[in-house]
Amino acid sequence: MDEVDGIRRARESAGLTQAELAEVSGVARPNIAAYESGARMPSRAMVRRLLEAIKPRPSSALAAHRDEVRRLARDFGMENPRVFGSAARGDDSPGSDLDLLVRVPRGKGLLALMGFARAVEDVLGVRVDVVSERGLGEGHAGIRRDAVPV
């Protein structure tokens, strides 16, 4: 029953109706209703499928919490936060990570960078990778070119 309760709680906390979850997951709404009521037990694969569909797209999560991410960057001493990769291109999906590029000033180090990444993950509810400009070699010029301000 914990898995069944987990589906309902996750769906509600994401602000989705059963019909919306059915649309994004490709699972019929009556089946979702039956899982949530306990009338049918979903397989583990079905639970994973539904929970994966409930995850937000990183670009959507960032759009909803942009000001908070900017504040966190300031709090952790990160400068010029930019997004790159699939979220910047708009082709991210639930389960994608969010790629951020930041300028780490002298005096700030790996712990500040990791703390920033964890704090952003907590706010957005998606996996976050943060890359320092200094850590990019010449082979990664495309990241700098394609990165857009948070």
C-alpha cells in the first residue's frame, strides 16, 4: 500500500490531476484511479513509470523558481549563473538533469560549488550538475557559447 500511497502523494504534490498524469504517463486514467484506490496493485515497473512521469522537467522547475536559484547563487558566492544543455535548448524531459555554469570567485571552492548544487536540487526537485567556468577546457567552448542566464 506504500507504493500506491506514494503515487497519489507524488501526483498531488506535483499539482497533477489523475487525467493530467494519465496524459503525461500514457497510462489510462481509470487504471491510475484503480491504483490509487487500492482496487488494483501496480507492478513495480508501473510504479516507476508513473513516478518518472510525475517528475518535473528541469526547465519548468527552473522557470518556477528562477529567483530562488539566483538568490542561492548569491548566498553561495557563485557569479553569473547560466543554464546549458537540454534545459537551455528546451528539449529536456522528466528525469533530465539541470546543467548550470557559474563563475566561482577566488576564495570560493569545491565545497561552495557542491553546497550550491545541493541547495538548487532541494529547491527544484531535480538532479543538478554545476560546472565552474575555470573547470572548462578549450574543448568545451560550446558550453560557454550556448549557456543562457538563469
